[in-house]
Amino acid sequence: MRMGSAGAWLAAGAAAGAALVFSAAPGAAWDEPKGKAGKHDRTSLPYQVPEAGEPPEIGYRGCAYFDATDYRGRRADVRADSTIEWVGADWDNSIASLACASGCRLLAYDQINFGGARRSYSGAARALGEDWSGRISAVRVICAGDAPLTHQGH
């Protein structure tokens, strides 16, 4: 794991079980462990807000989700081959739109630990609709060429 001066602070928060969403300077490399809440590669990177309804460009292998429709509001980025058992208190049941890089898809679960109903998204969804907006609690991101993620019962 690479850590800058803020990295020790972030690692301490992750060790305490905090669900972290943090900002990185453009071009900074974050290499956080994956798997448990607060210990995955989820960042809020600076990005240019797209025109209303136009999906943002995803400049990495993975997906981004937003707390408002039309790719507005807060943004969290999830890298390829990531599993997030719980999106954290700040994001639980708050995701309203999402976008994935070409060849990637996001599996959304309505309960923590990949439980309950599941829905798969690829491309971009400017609004998740009444049936999934504000319902997501756990996510997996799979991109073409990645080993398939498996979980009992899913």
C-alpha cells in the first residue's frame, strides 16, 4: 500500500472501521486494499461536470456512482475487480446515477454483504429509477478481462 502524508491518517480511519470517501490530487495513485467497508479503492476524484444528462468520462477501468440523477452531486469511483460489502453510511441507499467505463459493469445489491436483490449496470444510467434509486448498499465492479467474482448464492 502506498501512502503519502494523508495516507497514515486514512489508514488509521480504515483500521477503525470508518467508511472512507477521500479526494486525491489529479494523477495521484491510490492503492488501498479491497474487500471490507473502508478498505477498498474508492475515491472521489476531481472531474469535469458533464452537460445535464450527458455521462461523465470514466478515465480508468471501473465505474463511478453519484448521489443525484444526471451524474450530479457527490461522486465515488470504484476500480475494476473491486468488491464493496457496504458502501458506507454516507452512500448507503443514496446512489441515484452511475457510469461505467467501456467493458465494465457494476453489480448493485440492495443489502449489505451482497444480499437481497441484485441488478447489473453497464454503460451509464442517468437515473436508476424508483425501483433502484436510493436502494444500493453493496457493489461489485467487473471489467472485461478480469477474473469473475464469485460469491455463494450469487
